[in-house]
Amino acid sequence: MPESLKSFINISDLTEKQLYDLFDIADSMQEILDKKEPCDICKGKILATLFYEPSTRTRLSFECAMLRLGGKVLGFSDASGSSVSKGESLADTIRTVAGYSDVITLRHPHEGSARVATLYSHVPIINAGDGGHQHPTQCLLDLYTILKKKNTFAGLNVMISGDLKFGRTTHSLAIALGRLGANLYFASPPGLEMPDYIIHQLESDLHVQPIIFHDLREHIGIADVVYMTRVQRERLGEMEYLKYRGSYVLGNETLHETKSDAIILHPLPRVGEIKPEVDADPRAIYFEQAYNGVPVRMALIATLLGVI
Ligand code: CP
């Protein structure tokens, strides 16, 4: 069982041991899923999903995870249908929903919102994405997927591509992989580079020197993991979005340049960065990656609730 974990806001909240413990629990959750038998690990517990921003995978896989654990779910997928539309503060919403649930999953457009929520909650808070900052549970399933395919992180060449400025999944993943000994390659259009605070953390705290470049194909031939992301339209002006849209596209032509045993990941949704023709390639495992959100989030929920 992982050491005590109160909330999960940032991937750096977890020690390396806690991370591997969670992956072991996720493996056992997968065994439960494979059996297709009722499970009562979280019987009597309620997960709240408060999503102030759109989501398919994160919200539904959290809900699926809790239902598979035998618990129940409540929440909103559109804050406009809640009292947020009347002007209720995040603090008051959290205070209220903490009384209705045992664990809260929060997606919010403001960076730092999940950390703020912990100040007003007596139940665990899970950060399901705070603005362009972090997406730590996506990071967990990204790492889990890499580990299942590659058995290690140390020495892997991981190329993280796309909108690295606003792509919160890339921030969490870069820090985690830096800690775990991977070699990092950051490919982005000029203007959408990885934020300075992430580079600083990698270089100064973790003594990792990422390779930074702009041509997607420059280093794709040595990548063991190619992690594609979309341009974050919701965090850019429309003109800027149109400027960057379609700047990085992975099709079969580029795929030919990758290693035969590379894996292609994407947190999804994709909006043109990976052509559908790539889907049939065995290296393209982004839907398996999205599925892994279920056992990983089951492990996280059970751990935070102290029921495993
Ligand atoms: N990867 C991810 O966060 O997807 P959703 O926005 O659909 O939740």
C-alpha cells in the first residue's frame, strides 16, 4: 500500500515508491476488471466529478473507475448548469460538495485551482487538469502505458511534441520522466515551447538537459516513445490557433522514420495531429493508453480513500 496520500494535485506529490506502488495496484485493478465480477472495494463511497472544462476521457474514466470499484458518482460536466453560473466561488462549491462526497475530482481553467481547492475540502482532491498547468492523472496513465510496453524509463528517448506551452499533460510528463531517468526531446512550433519553469525544474532540480527543437522529424528516428499533442485552441486567440493548427502532423510518411519498436502516444483528443492512417500501425497505442486510465484511476481512488 502506498504511503499516506491526502490529495493528488501535482505529479511531484508522489515519491518514486508511491508511483510504482500505484502501478502495482493498477495491475491488480486490471485483474479485477478482467474477471468482470462485481467489486465492492469502494462500496458506500461517492466520487464527485466537478468539471468546469470539457472532457471525455478524464471524467468518464474516473466515473467508470469508481463504478467498477462498487462506489457511486455525482457531479457536473458543465459548470453553467450549476450555481457557478450564479457566481458561486470555487471555495464555496468545494466546501459544499465535500459534504456530499468522499473524494472530489476537479477540472478547472485556472492554474493552481486544484491546490486552492484542498484548502476548502476535508476530502481528497484530485487534479483533473488545472488550466495550462498540470494534468497529473493523465501523467500516471501515460507512465503506466510506457512502463507496460518498455519495462523501464531509464535511458528511454522520449519525444514530446506539439503545443508544449499550454499542453498541461506535457508539463506533468516531462517532470515525471525527468525524475525517472528518461532522455527528453521537446519538439514544438516556435512560440509554443515548453515553459521556462519546467525547463528550469528539469535542469536545475533534476539535472536533466532536454533537447529542444522545432522540426518534428529531426529526432524522430531515435525516439522510443513519440508523444503527440494537439494545439490548445481554448488557451490561444483564434488567429494564433489558426497559425499553429496543422503545424505538426504524424502520418505514415513520418512514421516510416521511427524505430520499429517505438510507441506512439497521444493524450487525446486529437484534432489532426495524427492521421487516421496511423491507427492501424501496431506502434499506435493511444486508445490502449486512454483505456489504461481506468485501472490507474481505480488505483488512485482506492489509495486516496484508504480502502486498499
Ligand atoms: N486526455 C484528456 O484529458 O482527455 P479529455 O479532455 O477528454 O478528458
